Amino acid sequence: MLLDGRLRKVPAQIIFFVDVNEELCPYAGNITGYRGEGTYAVIHSMEEETITVGSSQLLTRGIREMRDEKNVFHFQWVDSFVNPAFVVDNIGCPKNSLFLLTPRSEWAKEFL
């Protein structure tokens, strides 16, 4: 995802998918993030780099992107998705805080 002029991996929640066809959506070029016809997702991303929780090798924490206490959504081309993420709400902690779990396929690398 391109954020602050930098290309980087950012965990995000997929809200919905949309297939953009210029014939049916002639003004698609006006949408920030549009890169041509294809499949896109409207996403709610994290606003900052995730941080490790304590000494955990599997768990990190992040904050959902907000502006003036409102959710910020992005229009993202699905070809830019890197890999799946498992994210859960951090109930009882700072507003919009989330926990991210390393993909299960990676767990074996984290232990002796």
C-alpha cells in the first residue's frame, strides 16, 4: 500500500470487493488508488507500524487508521495484496487497537 508517499506492507481489514469496469463506472479514474480496470477492495488499514506484544514471537499490536475519530477507508487494487493476516479486536484496550497473529504457516520458524 502506498502511504505517506512510501510503498509498504500494511495490515488491513477488507470491507468489500468491487469489480471496476470503465464502461459501467466511467469516472473510476477520479478515485484515489485507481490503477485501471480490475478487482479492488475497500479496506480499513492500520495507521502505524505494528509493535511486538511483550516477548511474543507470534503476536503484534496495531491501531486502525482514523481521522477526526472517523474510520479511514482506502480503495486498493487486489493484485497488491501480499498475504492473509489474522486480526482480532483488542477488547478493553485503547480505541481501535488490534492484535495481529503471525500466519500459522510461519509458527514453526519461531520456535526451537
